[in-house]
Amino acid sequence: MKNFNFHQTTEIRFGRGRIQELGQVALKYGTRAMLVTTKATVPSLEQQYQKIIKLLEASGLKVTHFDGVIPNPTLEVISAGAQMARDFNAQVIVGLGGGSSMDAAKAISVEATHAGSAWDYLFYKTPQPDASKLLPVIAVSTTSGTGSQVTQVSVITNTHERDKSALYNNILYPQVSIVDPELMLTVPEFVSATTGFDVFCHAFESTINPGTGAYVDLLAWEAISLVVENLPKVLTDLNDIEAREKMAWADTLAGLCIANAGVTLPHGIGMAIGGMYPHVAHGEALAMVYPEFAEFTWKSAISQFSRVARILNPELKQLPDDKAASESPKEIAGFLKKLKLNKSLREVGMPESEIQKLAAQSMVLPDYKGNPRVASEKEMFEIISHCY
């Protein structure tokens, strides 16, 4: 067996009804809590936010609510949240929502307690945040997608530079994550599909990343199988609590995987798409890339691509590994069609004139270097062109 590392410091509280424990959990870290969410654009969200605030207040906490998070949260969003945290003298931050809200909570914790902006503390910059200064973060996931509730990553967007990057440091793991599938019953179809496919991507890319190991492999393949079986069920019946529960578990497993192994080529491209075209959901961006990524990569990771192809289509078990692996692009495309995520870059409004620019931006983050087959500049241009 190859050597591997596995690190996790987040306390995970998983299961139906676990949200009732939020107040008691938050009270361990102080009496002044800032709730971080998106705006309540529908009545069900407003009801959810009020329920959470009441839970916190019932435990004796004073609460302020920052509802300025947007998909692909920007530096301006983080700065506004950090200012509110400072003005309120927040002692603990509760990030409630999908990846955008949980990532924003982590970045706000940094900016509220450090000089400068969160952008000054990206993964490749020095100095890194000081653990002794950070505000503790409790992550409450309401989608099954990013795994942010169990990762040390906070993704933020610099709209001025059209760049999407990340803070990445083991001190950014949430202190506690609450994963309650009942909170996910109100998530609409498109968001369920895009976040659910993100789970698939996190898990699969972890199996081909050089940082993988026996522990990650164990979690990743379980997550992939759960997504393939349960995501279509969720999209057929958004109130299927058992399928929602299994997707929440898959999301948690996949989050643990990327926290310890990491992602590869598709995520580097997906991040570039999100930075340049913020209206494109992260999972949607990954979906546009995945069949072409599989076509480009499968010969360099036959074992993993044959396995994922057979999970998607059990009839391929009769074929040799290389033949099954060669079918993976088609099987992934078929799965995306089932999820109604089979789009091109052209269909989401990307100008053809920016293919070269997107290809160059896709090589800014180091994710592509972890792919079993590393793309050259020319190959990256060809990949993006085919995705277009």
C-alpha cells in the first residue's frame, strides 16, 4: 500500500433533526453569534432563517444576521460580512447554506480578525492566517454539494480580476459541522442537480489525485455509488428524505476526500469558469467539462475510469478494463443528460472569442497538475474548445 496522510479536525454531527443542537453547540464558543446566509428569496428560506435565529436565541445567544452572501461570493461580500462581525463583536460565526455561505463564513472569520482583506491570505500567499485570532465557525449545510462543512477551503471571487481562488489552511476547518438532511428538502431541482454532481466530481477526482490513499479511496467510491443511485431519485422526488439523507452522507464523504487528497483538472477549469462567468453554478461548470475531461484522461487512469464507468453502467462489468474505461466519457455524458446538465460553454453565454483566455485562466490554479495526464497549453485550449 502507498503511504498516505489523513487529517480532520471538524466535529461532525450527522442525522435528521440534528439542527436542534445548534444553540448548545454555538454556546460553547461564546454568547454573540453571527449567522451568515444568502438572502431569503423565497418564503421557505425566510422561515428557515427565523427558525435558526430562534434556536440560537433560545440557548441564550445574541444574534446578528448577515444575509449578503451570493453564489460565488465576492471580496465585497466578505468585506461587508467582516465589518458586521467586527461591529457586532461576534464571538462565533454560523455559516448556514450551501458552499457559498459556508465558504463565506470561513473567509469572514479571517478578514474580521486580520489586517487587509481575505484575498491577502490565499493559499499561495504569506503570511497565512493566525489560528489564535480566528473566530470559530460552525458550518450548517443545507445542500448536498460542496463538502465545505468538512474542508479547510474557502473559495472566493475577485470580480475586478475575474479570478476565483481559495484560502486553504488546516486552521480553517469548521469547529463543528451539522449535517441535517431535513434542511435539504426545500432545495430546488437545479441546485440539487448541480450540487449533487459536484459531490460526484469531488469523490472521483480524489481517486485519481496523487494525494489519494486507502482511506480516501474507501470514502470516495462509496460516495460515487451513493450519488449515482440517489441523485436521480432526489430529482424525481425532491421530498424523498431517504435519498436526501444518502446524498448528504455522500457529500460529507466527498468533502473528507478533497480535504485530504484534492481535486484535479476539471476543478481548475470549473474555478476559472466561475471566476470569469459568475452566473454559472460551480456544478454546472463541472458538468460542461466532465465528458471532455474523461476523454482526455481515461487512458492514464484505466483502473479508476473503468470502475466509474461500471458504476454508471453495470453491463460494462463484462468488458476488459481498458474497454470499460474507454466507455467512461459516454457514460458520464449519459448521466449528465439524466440530470439535465448536458450543456456547453456556448449555451451559458461564454463568448467564443474568450476560449483562449479561459484556457489560460484554467492553468492558474495548480489543480490541473494533479491530473493523471497533465495538459499542455495547447491541450488545454483544445479541451476548452471542445467544451465550447
